[in-house]
Amino acid sequence: MNNTENDKRAVISTVIRYALISVAAAILCFALGRLALGLGDRGRDADAAPGGDRVRVVIDAGHGGEDGGTSGSDGTVEKDVNLKIALIVRDILASNGVGVVMTREDDRLLYDAYGDLSDYAGKKKVYDLRNRLRIAEEHPGAALVSIHMNAFSGKQYSGLQVYYSPNDAESARLAGLVQSTVRSYIQPDNDRETKRAGSSIYLLNRIKSPAVLIECGFLSNAEECGKLNDPAYCQALALAISSAIMEFIATA
Ligand SMILES: [Zn+2]
């Protein structure tokens, strides 16, 4: 078999793999969405709260506007991939009846979201993070899920890794569900462990609600960066993340 045939087979197997992942994750989402809404096997409960009325999840697409975050050698910018995946997660959760809000839905920083100052020069990053926290705190008890991309000088490193807030015991459980669901459906060779956030992660360190930060993959790794530019891969990743969030809510 020549290299071209090998390449063709590799491409076909990748496409089939993502299609299967998407179908499996969609089925899981539907089942877990029903569980989250308390529908289960009992049918619609007349006393159940209408799905979506209560905000259960705050999705935070990291960086934005003049802060691109990290980047890949092909020009991929973290803030764009963060938002792309965050928007898919939002849509999956909402379509499953899970109340969700976003810290940002377009390409911008949030330093002036509350209009605290007339001049933010030199303070944009500080106020941006402060306001992301404020948005999350407007929904007490809702889980905060912050979406980011990773980078490292060693270009061989790859794979999703989840950090959790030290302030609420449920954060570690949510992190574990995201890490294990992505391992099961998308990255069987990912042996990374979830990590307790240190003081350098502002949001996780200060928030009191369950909170995780998902480093979805390494833009510094050319292969993983390529995957993160593939809509099918992003869809599969978002489905796995959404499934984990719904399982977290359903089993709270
Ligand atoms: Zn980031």
C-alpha cells in the first residue's frame, strides 16, 4: 500500500471517528438533558421547573478584543477558538433546556461592561477579569465553565486538561466529569489529571460557585491546532463538554 492510500485511509477513518463521536455524544446529551430536566422515565412532571428559566451554567470564552490569548504558528488565535467552542456549548445546553448565560458572545474584552471608569488605560485586563467574575456572581450557584486554549514551549505536548476552583468541593467533580468524558469520546490516550487551580487563575481563585477552566488543547502543537480548526472536531469537543456539564447538573 502506498503513502497516498495510507493518507486516504487515515482521513476517512478520522471523518468516521468524528461522526461516530458526534452521534454518541448527541445521544448522551439528549439522555442527560432529560435527566437534568427531571424528565427521566417518568414523563413530564407537572411540578418541574420549566427548563432554562434558572441559569445553571455561565460559559466564559476566555480573552477577546485586544487580548488574543495564545496563538498557533499558523496564525490561529486563542480568543477565536475559545468563542467558537463556547458558542456551541451554549447552544447544546440551551437546546437541552439548561439555562445558560455567556460572559461574551462576540470578539471583545469586558473591562467596560459595568462602566466603572471613564479611562481604562493600563487597567483593561484587570477590569476584564473582574467583570467576568461579576457576571458569574450575578447567578449564584450556577457553575462557571471558562474555555481556553493552551500553549507550551515543548511543541510535542497535547491534550485537554481541566483546572478546578479550590473554593467549592463540586468544582473538582465537574472537572473530573469533563476530563473523563473527553477521554472516553475523543482522546483515549489523554492521561492528564485534573488540577486544582493556583492563585494565578483569577476567576477560579475568587469565585465561590463550582467553577472549572478547560484548557481545550495546545495551539503550540501543530496537529492539535489543526484539529481545533476543524468544525467537526470542535463540535465533538463541545458535545463532550456539554454532556459532562449536564451529567454534573443531573447528579448534583
Ligand atoms: Zn487563555
